[in-house]
Amino acid sequence: MKFKSFVIAGALLLMLAPSVKAQFTLPDLPYAFDALEPAIDRETMQIHHDKHHAGYVTKLNDAVKGTALANQSIEKILGSISKYSSAIRNNGGGHYNHSLFWQVMAPNAQAPSADFSKVIDQTFGSMDKFKKAFADSAATRFGSGWAWLIVQKGKLKITTTPNQDNPLMDIVKEKGTPILALDVWEHAYYLKYQNKRPDYISNWWTIVNWPEVERRYKQSK
């Protein structure tokens, strides 16, 4: 009888105890897994989000648990990433990069506004020239990594980073505010495109969320 009472009391204490909230959480996709087809297939999206991104979040929380980073934003952590472990660098980058990646894609994507198209034209010569330069950078990024459109000192610039690094980090050559990101890790495209990364990049343009890219551009300014 005493044992039963003890078990009940313990269960009640667990129910009443405040839950410990993880510092970082996996964001929901802003669309269904199959919403970006045919550019990106359902299975790839589900594995990419629910397995890869979720894994970065779990490992990042484990890496910062009990440290002074427990209450810092991911942007602040990345800005001083040279001070921290490779686990925080890799998983913090993975979490930030994917969180941005989901947002800069959309089904039924709209074309860039006239104002933002003008900014692109003034910087790169034309939208076609921009797309070619960005696609070339993404296609020639050796191994795993990312292609970026960033705002650097008020100007647009294309850059790439290896692995899960990004332009917010204090260790990269080209620093800036990312407004467009393309994941060129094989897990982002291999189920559908196998080794044809240029085909993946070409089809990806059909799902770029230009209003979100422009919003981030304006915010950075």
C-alpha cells in the first residue's frame, strides 16, 4: 500500500514539475512535403526536414546545454563561432541554414518585384546573369555546402560556404546577411536527381520565394 502511494505521489510530482524547454526547436515547414514538386519531391523534403534538420537541432541543444550559450540566439552564437566547438559550429550552422532554406522556397512562387529586379539588374547586369552566376557558384561548390545571396555593406553579393558554414560566421571569408540560400549537400537532391546537381539547381529557380528574399533584403538595409 505504501509502495502504491509512493508511486502515485511520484507520478504527480512529475506531472507538476515544470518542463525544460529546449533552446532550439525544429520549425514547421510552411507548406506540405509535396508542395514543391516537381522541383523537389515529397520523400526528399520529408527526410531532409524530419531527419536531417531535426538531427541538427537535437545535437545543437545537446552541445549548448549547461553552457553560457543556453540563452543566446543562433545568430549571436554564429557570429562568434570561432570560440566554440565543432559540434556547435556544424549543428548551429545546420539549424540556421535549413531554417532559412525552407523560408526562401514556396509553391506557386511569385516573380521578383520590379523594385527588387532593378536592384538585381544594377548589381549583376540582369536577372539572367545573376541566375547564371549563382547557379555556377552552386554547381562548382566542391563537395557539400551552400550557395548564398548576401547583403554585404549594403550591396548584394554571391558567395558559397563548405559544409554547414554560413556568411554570419566569423570564420568565413565573405561575411554578410544571407537573404537567399541553396543547399547543395547531396541529401538535398540525390533521391530525385542522383549526381545531376545542375538539374536540381535549374529546377530550384521555379520555387524561389522572391517576396521573402526581398523582405530579408529590406530588413538587412
